[in-house]
Amino acid sequence: MKKIVVKFGGSNLKSKEDITKIIKTIEGYNRPLVIVVSAFYGITNYLTEGLETARRDESHVGEIITFLKKLKKETLEENISDPGLQEEAYNLVKERLEELEKYLLGIHYIGEIPDFVEDRVLSYGEKLSSLLLSLILKSHGIEAVEAQPEEIGLVTDGAFRNASIDFERSRNSVSQALNNDTIYIVPGFYGVSPDRKITLLGRGGSDYSAAAIASCIDAEYLDVWKDVNGYMSADPGLIPGAVRVKNLSYNEAAELSYFGAKILHPRTVEPLLDQGIPVRVFNINRAGIIDPLSIIGPDETIGSTLKSVTYSDAFAVLKLEGAGVGIKEGILARVTTLFDRNFINIKSVVTSQTAINIYLESPDLDRAVSLLKENRVHTITAVVPYDNLSIIALVGDGLIHSQGLAYRMIGAVAEQGIDLKIVSIGASDSAAYCVVDRNDREEAVRVIHRTFFEGL
């Protein structure tokens, strides 16, 4: 029997009630599983801040470890009733926190944060989650084994902060390591480089690591448990009448994730494509009910079915102006190389005769402007940043092949007097998008949803 890989995220790891729901969910499967966990809610951010405070002040190291010991001890006391088992579990947690303490002290003593140390420190959020959950499950009579990526051979390309899984190196070792009929608890978010250094899989990368493991073991399903009712035709907080999307293709799910839907990490579907492993989305508040709310899988048909309108406020635009910048050789290459060297991810590029529009993540905008001012590129006469924008995408397979759909979206928004900053059609068969001022975002989403999804 093929295994199911089950993913629990940080939003499901906040309280005793959340742990109770996870236990009930695992019991509902009543079969061997591979469970991938994120860090408890807020812990990765806490560790990220702790890196810099530890570098500056040795006393902060003790404060960080004391806080985490207290927090994890409370979690164990809330979820393990036997005092003897509590103490045994806490001793194991203390050992892991003492490992973390050594790395934080090392950062302070050398006065800097090397990439390999940063990645290792940030992995401890997930390492603590997997250890805690395995100990709690055992105390509830559920046989569970912690299986860390360095133990099962989940190998990456070695890039720090944003690594990719090396499937040729990983597939055999992971499938053999997770072969027994038991429940494995795997910390997400990281793998190990060929020389055994921990490398993170990018922010929110636990979904991607779960998908990679599903691919390595040729899983029956990847089941993702969230605190929402699957994919919807729009954000229900903005559109109360939004309806559930029961089935999506891999492309549709990837585009929705890319443009702001927070169900899955954008890279989740990558490892699943070749084997056609379905992703099933569940709501943890329906714990124990193994009935998916949305299913993502291969779709061989090209149709005009629209699935959702989504948005993101995390994009910014950098406009590079100058006569002929869009057609002169080497200009765009110099800019992209400069950004790549400084770990600035370019989301998209649109060019014209006199301008290049570069889509970036909002937190990178100021740094990108500074880099271009420090490293002047011939022909670029002005660098104009645009923040406080929203990107709105209409998603559905075959959208570009359906005559007039994308243009109806643009027309509907324009008719409301909303200024369209940028429009893009054709980069993907499954998405068309526009950029508007942040203040116009809600009205633009409403009019698009009303045009395509209401009254059908």
C-alpha cells in the first residue's frame, strides 16, 4: 500500500486545542503516514530576530533558550498527562535546545552570521516541532518515529536560504528510510547539502519539502491540513459569497499560490507533476473527517473554466526609464545579474522601447533602488519605484485560449474608473493579471468576481 504524506502547518500549531485536533486527525487515517510539520506558530520569526540579538549581546542567547524551554515545557505539560513521560520528553527537548544554544553562542563569539549557521539555527523551529509531536503522539499510544532530513537523506542543491531538492540523490535514500509501516514525523523547511550542511528551502518551504518527500516515496496523496475551507473563488473575507473550488489543475494551484492565495507554497506542485500525485486540502477544524475540500491534480483538458480571482500586496514595481532601454543589448542582463548577486528575486519583467518594468517583492524594493544608484547602468536615465500596489489575477486553465475572457476582466475594472497601472496577458495559459493602487484593490476584486463568478 502506498503511503500518504500529511502536512501540518504553523497555523495548526498554536495551542493545546490544535494538538488535540492533530491527534484526532492522525487517528482518523488509521494507517501508516509520513507527517511533515512546520515550526510552531511564530517560532521561525522569533529565531530570525534572535540571530541578530545573539550576535550583539551574549545575554540574549540565554534569554532565547530560557524562553523556548519554558514554551516547550508548557506544551508537553498540556499534552502529556503522565509526569514520568513528561520529564523524559522534556529532557530530550532540552538536549535539542542545548544544540541550538551552541550555535547562537558561536554567532556571538565570531561576531557574524555565516549562511550555513543561519540556516541551521532557523531549522530548529521545525526540529522542535517534529520532536514534540512524536513524543506527544507516543504518550497517546500512537507509535511515531521522528525522521529528520539529515537522517533520511533529503539532499538539496546546496544553496543556502532557498535550496531545491536534488531528487536523483534523494529518491532512493528517502524511500528506503520511510519504508516501515509506522508513522514518521519529519521536520519540514530544510534539507541537507551534498556536504551535509543544513540548507533551507525558502520561506514557507515546508509545503515544498512535503511534496518532495511525497515524490521520493511515490505517495498516494499529499494531504495538506489548513484552517480554511480549501480553495475559494475569492478571499471569503473580502467576498462573503465566494464559493469553494473543488478541483484544480497543478497549473491553476501554482498560479493561485504565486499571486497570493495562501493555501500552498508556490513550489509545492513542482515535485508532483511527473507522477501525477494529487494534493488534497482539508480543514483542521473538521479534524478526523478525511474528506477533502479541494483536490489538485493533473488536468489533460484545455477548457475555459475559471477558478478564482486572487490578489497579493507583496509585489512592487521598479520602472527603469531611458531611450531604447527595452531593446538595447545587455541592459536587462546587467540589471538581473546585479539583483541575482544580491539575492533579489525578480518575479516578472515587462519591456517597451523606453521602459523596463521589473516586478519584485515589496521588501526588496528599496534595496534594488539603492543598488541601481550605486551601480549605474548605461542608458538608464531614471529609476522609479512603485510601491503600495496590488496585483490581481484571474486564474483558470485555458483562460488565454478563451476568446475575450481576459479582456472582459480588464474592461470590467476600467469601467469602474479604476486606474490600471499594468496589464499582463499571455505569460501563462492559466492567468491574466493587472496592477492597481492598493486603495483600489478591494473594489477591483469585487467587480472581477461579480463579472465572472456571480449569477452563474
